[in-house]
Amino acid sequence: MTQRIVLLRGLLRDHRHWGSLPDMIRVELPDAIVETPDLAGNGLRSHETSPFSVEQMVNDIRLQLQPLQPRTRYTIVALSMGGMIGAQWAQMYPNEIGSLILMNSSFKRFSKMTERLNPQWYFRALMTFLLPYSRFKKEQLVLEMTSTRARFNQKIALRWTEYACEGSPSVFNALRQLWAAAHYSGSEEAPCDHVLILNGGADDLVSPKCSLAIAEHWNCELVIQPTAGHDLSIDAPDWVLQHIVDRVKPD
């Protein structure tokens, strides 16, 4: 059976920000179909209006994917707000989702706002998107907020600046996505049988308590990479890859 793997990025990011991870998955799982759809309002879809709710985001993403074949299911690999989309997808369309791998996500139902976004970043996050900083300066700030290993890596910041020049979210779309993420509650119970929570133990943006809360309420497995920050695809790509392969690869 062909494996279908869908990668979902977080707030204001697009498929390019996964870096090498999608190709790493394709090498390890050559028979799998790996898809990296972008949310309306992000990346090369920045001219479109972002959905105003996570439920609408699910339907926006689904329209971009190849149809499922009989007896196949998606494996969702999702970071941050992408995890909210993946969880809601499994709740809305349970027959489409075989497993969820959620990374550094958070739900209003289980976590306080001060855990879902570290208060020390409130002001800087606001300034990043509202003040007329250079695109390079903005990407440097995002990298500093989301990575431990590469927070001062100018090569990555320059690459992200190129992405922003090609297409980046407007303030209008940023506010719509922030609203949707902040108000997303999540389900009381796990929306599918196979859920894995991956967490960066050194995440300075979203408290690791949020991943722990989801794992405890959903009674699912939690694995922590102790030195990684919020963006696990930058800080621990090989570690993430191994967990994906372990979940997806047939015995």
C-alpha cells in the first residue's frame, strides 16, 4: 500500500521552511507520496486570503492534495499551528487520517495563553510583523524565536529572506492566522488511534508543557528532544526523520 505523508507548517510559514526534511523522507521512504501543501495567505499563496478558523484551514489544505485511493490514509506530520490543522482534520474527516505526528503544538483547551506563547516574545513578535524592519531583520528575529541550533545562522536567515521576497503573509493574513490559532481548542480525546507527540525540550516560544498536556489528555506517546527548540525541522531533522520512518515504514 502506498504511504501518503502530508507535511503541515506552522503560523505564517510555508513548505519551503521545511528545508531538507521532505527530501530526506523521500530518500528513506522512496515509495511514499510526500506532499507539502501551503495554507492560503502563506508563501506563493500570499495573494490569497487566509482562513479565519482552523476548520476552514483544513478544507483549504484538503483541496490541494491528490485524491486518496481506497484503503489508504494520510499520515500527517505537523509543526505548531500545523498540528492544530492536523488534529482538526482527523476530527472532521476521521476516515482520511491514519496517524498524526504533532510537533510543538498547543491547544487552548489544555494550555494557558502564556504557555502557548512565551510572554517574553510578545513585544518582539508584534514588532516583527508590524514595524517596517527589513525583511532580513524580520527573518533573523523569527529564527531567534524558533531555533536553538541555528538562531544566529545568517545563511538560513538569508534563505528565508529570499522566500519572503518571493511571497510572504500580509499583516491582514497574519492577524487572521493568529486569531484562528489562538482560539483553537482542540478535541478532548485523541481524534485518531495513532498519535505521536514530538517536542523540543528547549522550545523557548511555546512551552513544552503544551505538548505534555496534549499527550496526557489524549493518552498518547510523547518523545522529547531535550536540546531542540520550536522548529524541530531545523534543530533535529534526523531525529524527526527517524520517528517518521519508524511510524510509517512497513515491518
